[in-house]
Amino acid sequence: MSRLKTVATSRRGFLGLAGGAAALSGLGLSRGRAQSVQTNARIVILGAGAAGTALANRLVERLDGARITLVDGRQKHLYQPGLSLVAAGLKPADYVVSDTAQWLPRGVEWIEERAAEIDPEAKTVTTEGGRALPYDYLVVATGLVLDHDAIEGFSLDLVGTEGIGALYAGPEAAAATWASASRFVEEGGRGIFGRPETEMKCAGAPLKHTFLIDDRLRRAGNRGKAEIVYAAPQPSLFGVPIVAEKVRMLFGDRGIETRMQRTLKSIDPGAKIATFEDADGIAHEEDYDYIHVIPPQRAPDVVRQSGLSWADKWTDQGWVEVDMQSLRHLRYPEVFAIGDVAGVPKGKTAASVKWQVPVIEEHLVAQITGGTSDARYDGYTSCPLITQIGRAMLVEFDYHDNLVPSFPGVIAPLEELWISWLMKEVALKATYNAMLRGKA
Amino acid sequence: MQDLTFGTLIAVFEEMFGRGLFWAMVAVAIIVTLAYFFVLIRDRTVSWKKFLWAQLSMPLGAIAAVLFVQRMTSSSFSDLGGPIDWIVLLGVAVAGAIGLAILVYTLESLVRPPRSREGRE
């Protein structure tokens, strides 16, 4: 008791306790770090998007002396998971934009040009400015391109006018999409939503946009004046059967009509008519007051012309021929592909990238040291599938179409929950940014 | 979620609020908590009068915390979908209630300390 009194009444003693507590908590914050590997390897990463940036940040920590070069002509980094929120009027366009430079670690060289040619035989990348970059290891992280020209009658400058939306095309297009969609929300009419026939980034986003605009109509009291149609080339609403069934039920509940096995081929903006082709090649016309266009998605030309693409799969899309678990090229063992451009059955999301980055990191470091790694990517993909403003389903799955919930028994994957919305709204961008810095 | 470590959590919170604001908030929370213990130890008794005010402020803290979270996340009570949502809501409310109670008690004690040892007994 007397000792307590002595400590308590002495201000210096009290401050000492406080300092000790702070020092202890500081110790708790120090992160374990794998021992760095000495090397003079030349590593070229094509693309400073989510995958390229996160990998560069982690490799800098792991490799001492490596010459890491990032090749990307884009000054701006896009937080693409935010585009759905921008296109529903929930966030401003600049919510998704940051400077590429702010995420790049010291110790890597950033060449602000696009790659013009990849020669995997000569192990050289040539930039658009003609600079040759010989490499020992190459990571293809270019992302994908949106093939807007494949939709006849559509062009990007139409977005925001004539009832046309296209949220995938970037922050300005997403904001313009909301301009079109908000007119539909106010006036009602016929809204057409859908997805392309190719592989695509975040296959949940077309559904999210449909649900969000449905909710916007309800909140405006105009749902009764609107008809919503979801048309897609696939036979089901989602690639994972159990999720597809759930979405089918939710669409039924929300009164959203579906047209399966219909591929958007063209639009006539003047007449507001969209033409779809069914599985038998028969054309079907649909009139609309609002249409959300998501074009086919493909690997960039520089990848498709490099000989790195699959020759017998996705031949119209050109994804890189990699082992689906190691993400290592099947013919060039010093080449990896990550993110949207990787030719694997699932995984064109930022959540997938988060799981792919450590796998490539392990294989690359092991290869540099002459060893091997058993790190595997099993197709993990996550989609906070928004079903209304304020609710989402935290859908997580793998290559085998299994649900792989992060919080089993706590956050039910197929239940519309507020907590899943909170994660999307509050925690997702922060987690994404931490991933970019190589810390998550 | 892969590798949900303490370091990852800290990194995520830093990104959520910005590094400066996050650590400033941590510092404020630590300072208020330490100040609370400081006045408890200094006074060596709980003032039930101050505690009453602290308790009365708790519902206010609970409601304010819930409305703040809803406002920041474009959501409302109608979005609660399952048991975990109610648990999160209650957690937010409890955190707000306790936080405000501690703050009120501490401020009262710092602003109006007991006049003398005799006065307390």
C-alpha cells in the first residue's frame, strides 16, 4: 500500500509507468522480417498497378542488391474496387485516384513508359521510347485492356449521355455513368445491365451496379416506374454455382429480369436500342432508357504479340500461359504473370492479387537462391457483393468453386449483411493501400 | 483474409485514417486512459457524484457513436441483416458509451479536483 502510494503520488513515477507502457506497445509493433537475400539479379516488372506495386514493395524488402525496374507509363494509380461506388453516386471520382509515384518504394527504378515489345527468348523488354531492358526475371503485371470497339455503335465519349454508362473505363467514366444512371433513377424507364463474354475483372461488379441502381430507384420511390433487365452471355449469373443460385434468388426478390446467353453486340444511341446475340447467333433487340456497357476484356497487345499467351485457351483474349498455382510461365521459367493478365481460371480481383503476390515473391526468391518453393495460389478471390446501399455479401471462393470464408461462423458468405458493407466501405481501401505498400 | 497479424492491422488502420491522424488518435486514447488512471490514483477514491454524470453521459456516447458510424458509411438501421450486425452495432454503442464516460469523468476530475483529503473523506 505504501509502495503504491509512493508511485502514485510521485508524478515522475507515474510518467515513468506511462513511458514503459508506450515502450512495451512499441515493441509489440515491430514486424518480423525475413532475412534479405544478396543478389544482383535484374528484375523487370511490367505494370505499376495493384500487383506490380505490391510485388515491388515486397521484393525490395527481401532482396538486397537486386535491380528492380518497373515499367508503366501511367502517372495515376487507380483503386479500381472503388469504381462501383463512384458509379452509384456514393463516392466522388477522385476517391479512386492517387499518384503512382507515392506507392513506389525507394530502390526501384520506375520507367514512365509503356512496354512496346517483350522478347522472352532474348530476355529483353523494349519500351515505347526504344529503351532496351535486359532481364533475368520478368513479371508481367500489365493488367488488361477494355475492348470498347467490340461493341458497335459505342464510344467512350457517349458515356454520361443518351442513357449510357460504362463504369469500368475509369474514374471520369464512372462519374459520367452515375450522371446517366441518376437520370434513370429520377425518371424510371427500362434499364439494361450485363457483362461481356470474355474473362473479366471482378465478375461481381456488373451485379453490384445492378443492385445499387435498383436500390437507388427504390429510395427515390421510382422502382415502380422502372424495369430492370440483366443480360449476360453465360448460362448462369455467377461463375460459382452456389453464388449464382443466391444471386438468382435475390434477382427474383428484387424483380430483376434475366436474359441468359445473350451477348451485347451493338447499341444504337439515337434510337436507344441494344442488340444482343443469343447462343444460336440470333439477334435480339432490346430498347433501353439506361444501359450499362461492359466491353470484352483482353490482354494488352504487347503481351499478345510476345508469344507468352496461351496458344490453345482464351485465344481471343491472350492471357499469359502460367501454371495456375505457381503463376510461373509454363515455357519460360524466369517469367511470371500476376493479376488480371495471368491466364488462370479465376483471380482478376485485387483480393486475388493480395494472395498471388506472396506466392510469386516466394518462387522468385527461391529461384534466385537456387532453391524451390512450395508456395501455391489456389484461386482465392473475394467479392464484397453489394446488394443494396448498406448491405453486401462477403463472397470468397477458390479454383474449385468452394466457398472459403475468412470468418467462418461469424460472417456468413451468402447472407446480406451490414458488416460486409462496412468492410467494403471502410476497410477495403485501407487494406488495399496497405497491400500496395507490401504490408498486407 | 491472409496473414491477419497485428502489423497488418496497424498498417490497415494507418491507411484508413492517415498515419498522422491514426497515431494522434491512439495518443489521445492513451492520454485520456492514463489521465483517468491518474485521477483515480491521485484521488484514491471514486467520486460517485462525478461517476453519476459520467453514467448519464453514456447513452449520449452510445447514440453518437452509432450515428457517426452510420453517417460515415452511408448506412442506416434498416441495413442490419443478421446477428453479427447487431453485435457490431452494440459494440460500437458500448465503445462510444464507455469512451465518453471515461472522458467525462476524467475531465471533471481534472477541472474540479477534490479540495482536500479531508473533503473527500
